[in-house]
Amino acid sequence: MVRRLFTIVCVAAMIAAGGCTGRKCAVGAKSDFPKLFNGKDLAGWESSGGARWVVENGMLVGTQGANNSPGDLFTKDTYKDFLLRVTYRVEWPCNSGVWFRYQSPQKAYQADILEYKDPECYSGTLYCPGKMFLAMNKDKSLVNRDGWNTIEVRAEGDHIQIWLNDRQVADVHDTTSDSGKIGFQVHPGAEFGPMKIVVRSILLKPLGSKGN
């Protein structure tokens, strides 16, 4: 009886002190995350390719450039182990994504923002150049097609996890890249001409002393 009471008291104390279990521990509280995007300009970011990246009404907006040209936007800093939370919406048809641990077009990961037909998969799918999809979100009901979505990435060592709107869609181990930049992609092609990605917030919390 005494042991049981001690256990209950310990659990209650952990909760009162902000302790956590399960997904809350894996992803973290929003207040713990420093901002990567200041909502004013592209300070700390650099573009590659012909896509257009601007800040409008405090949000980051990406569209194709002239002649449906593609492009990417990357952080100037690199990150190793981290928790990343991106809140965004898109205008369809769309083929975009959140790059992370990006070192080169051949060495990176991307949390996709798309509707792929063969194989069928949706936003939150984990893409790796040269390996295609490491994990696929096959549940289109998880996507808020007309509103805001949140992608969360936890990358720690070779362990990569992704959540879309609070539902886990990827949990894999892979060693393609252990560090790199965070970024966004705008895909080429006239079929994606109306595409627009609007990012409301980009929050990143390094994990441990080797977080970045």
C-alpha cells in the first residue's frame, strides 16, 4: 500500500512539474521551440533556383517562377538532431515539401506535401533522394486540404519520425544524412502552375548538446 501510494505521488509530481509521456515527450511543447522564421523578412534564409519566395502578411509564401520554374529555400544554418514544427497551407495542385538534413540534392530528407498517384500517398510521406519513399502516408483524411496543417519532424541519430496534424505517419531508421539545412521546395511543371505554399510558422528545437 505504501509503495502504491509512493508511485501515485511520484506520477502526480511529474505531471505538476510539466512531466510528459508518449507523443508529448517526442514532439515537445510549442513554447520550447525557437523560431526559424521571424515573420518579417528572409533573414537567415537563402534561395536556390527560379521559384519566388516572399513574406506576405507575416507569412512565408512560395510559388513557381517564370515559365513554371522550380526552386528551394534553405536555412543558412545546419542542424543535426532536432524537433521541427511547420504550420502551413497550400493551394492545389501542389508538389512541395519540407527539406531537413539537406546537404545536397542527393543527400537529404523531405517531409512531402503532395498527392501522389503511383504509389498512392499524401502529405507527411518521407522522401529520400535515390531511395524514393521511406515511409508513406496513405490516409488522405489526415490532410486538411483547404486549411492549415502542421508537420512535425523528430530527427535524432538515424531515427526519423514524422507527424501530420498530430497523427504519426513515419517512424524509420536511415543513415543517408545525419545533418543539414531546413528548407522548402517548389516543384517544376505546368501542372503545378497554381501551386502556392504558405508557411505560418517554423519552429525548431535542437536536441541535446549536438543539436546543431
